[in-house]
Amino acid sequence: MTVTRAVMVLGLALYVFLWVLAANGASDLVAPLLVPPVLVVLIAAGVGLDRYLGITPRKQHFDDTHFPDQHSRDEDDERR
């Protein structure tokens, strides 16, 4: 958990550093640096709209019929 937290802090520090560079004249960095906040706003707006409309999140379901589990493969090997 501490490695994850350290990487997040380091990434945030790098992001802030790049914004400082952009504010001091590296205007080519502004467009790529705006992508993450714009994505966060769009995702948050979508989730908020879903909650406002009363749409519940879909439950995850996995179709394992195409990929049999390891136990059935072991049983097939024992039969041969």
C-alpha cells in the first residue's frame, strides 16, 4: 500500500511541476495537461446524471461457458 501511495504522490508532484512549467511559458504543455481534469469532469458528470436519473450500476457478470475452469481440464487429462 505504501508503494501505491508513494507513486500517487510522485505522479501528483510531477503533474504539478508540469503545470508550473506551463505557467512559466511552456505553452505546448497546456493541452495535454488539460486532458486528465476534463476526463474526470466528464466521468463525474456521467455518474451524477446516472444517479439523478435513478439508473443503477449494472452488476458484473462473467460468461465462463467459453473458457472452462481448470478443474474440468484436469478431469479430462485424467480420463486419457
